Amino acid sequence: MRTLLNIAPLHRSSVGFDRVFDLLEAAAAKGQTSDNYPPFDSIKLADDQYRIAMAVAGFGEADIEVTAQANWLTVSGERKEEPEGEYLHRGIATRPFQRRFELAEHVQVTGARLVNGLLTIDLKREVPEAMKPRRIDIASGSQAEHSVRQLLDNAAA
């Protein structure tokens, strides 16, 4: 399959990014065929803070469900009750919807609120201490020889 995005050069200088490359290929192949309802904005507030703002006019809190499972955020909505009266013109879309967002590792949903027809979902990346970058000391001279001997002895055992 030919796409506008050529990621082949990235394979030479990266290891373990197969999932990311698959996502890029899938997104390029998907193109504009997806449903754009309801419209949303994704906003970067800080280095590790994000927000999704979704226009859900006509839906109430009881009509919307926000779920986070593994690396997926799912927002679905369905009107439970119809307004009274007969429509002469229906311009506000209130059809059922489901939007799925794939979240990066360690991104957690910290809150959601619905104000004036705008659903706002706050996200934060919380990287565990063990996963954060750390400085590795470089041994020199006799320390380095001792470390290499230990590694070889452990490998032989």
C-alpha cells in the first residue's frame, strides 16, 4: 500500500516502534473516511497535560458516557429522551455517537465536565519514576575491568 507518509527511513534508526509505525500507516490509510461527529479539539496545555473538548450540544450528563480502558478513551452519547413538540427544522444533530481516542502509554484521564454543550476531558501523562531518564555512571580503568570480568563470570555460570 502506498501512502503519503514514508516511514522506511525511520526503521534504520529505531527499535521497538513497530506499534507507532502501524498506527501511522493505519491513520494514513484511513484518510478522511471517518465520521467527524461530534466535532472536537485536542489541546496541549503543558508538556504532560492535554485536553479534549467535544461539542455535544443537546446532550446532557446522563446521555454521555466516558470510559478509559487500557490505552483507549471512549466517549459515547445517546439521547435518552426526545424533546416535546414537532420539529419544523432539525439543525442540531443529536444522533448517537461513539468516539475513540488511543492514548499514549502512561496517559491517564484526570477528569471530565460538561458545561454549556462542551464536554471537556482532561488528560495527564504520569510516567513512573522507574521509567524516567536516569544518568548512568561510566566506570574507568580497574573498575571497568572488574565489571567486565563479573559479567563474563555470570554469563559462564
